[in-house]
Amino acid sequence: MLSQRLQDALNEQMKNEFFSAYLYKAMAAYFEAEDLPGFAVWMRVQAMEEMTHGEMFFNFICEAGGRAILHAIDAPRADYASPYEVYEYALEHEYFVTDRINKLMDLARDESNHATQIFLQWFVTEQVEEEASFGLMKKKLKRVEGDGRGLLMLDQEAGTRTFTPPAGLTVTGA
């Protein structure tokens, strides 16, 4: 059973996950407009991951006896000065998400809600991966700054990314 406070916090994080998907989809649109289709693929895959994370929160809230509430999502930033700035902004966003996940874990621990702690542990681990992934791409973009050939090579590399849903995620319905 979820306390009202924990349910509200989980719903807020669900919104944050769906906003992240929206943000990364907007970044994909930026890359499409800049004729960098590989980076657009990378961001589309990231958007799918975030949609999946939002769905995981939705499922957990429902399964834990709570009520999933879908809050309004603000429009994401859509314009950037460079691909490097996109990844810089995205990495800052991932730091925000990590902070929110950590605060949720603290709340679940304070309430001795072990099921929520176990659920959130996956996200704690996932955020390490997310920050590393964005950070690496940011470093690579910094290295090729001003080198069009290097940028095109990174674009090509980014386009090889594929989406793999987390094990055990299922969506059912009538």
C-alpha cells in the first residue's frame, strides 16, 4: 500500500519520465532539421526508453494499489546552438532525474516501503547508465568540435543505437 505522499511523488516522477521522452523527441526533431539523422535515431531511442520508464511507474503505482494520475507536461526546449549543446542540456536533465529518483528512494526508505525501494533500485542503477551514456557522447562531441568529418562519423555511430525494452515489462489490456 502506498501512502498518499509516496503515491504523489511516484506520480510526479511518472510525469518526469514522460516529459523526458517528450524532451528527447524534441531533440530528435532538432537533429532531423540539422540533417544529422544518426543523432536523431539516438534521441528517438532515448525517447522510447523514457516512455518505457514512465510506463513502468504507471504499472507499479497501479499494482501497488495506488492511483496513477497523469499530470500536464510542459513543452520541452526545442532549439540549440550545436549538437554539443543538446547533449550538454540532456546530461543536465539526467542529473535532475537522478536527483528525483534519489529523493524518491529516500522517501520510500523513510516510510519503510520495501516494495517501492526494490522497484526504485532498478532506476538508481539505470541513472548511472544514463549519465554515462550522455556524458560519453558529450565528450566525443567536444573532441570533434569544429571538425565536420568527425561530426559526421559520430552521427553515423549514433545511428546504430537500438531500443531494447527492460526485461519483464508487459502491457496488457482488453
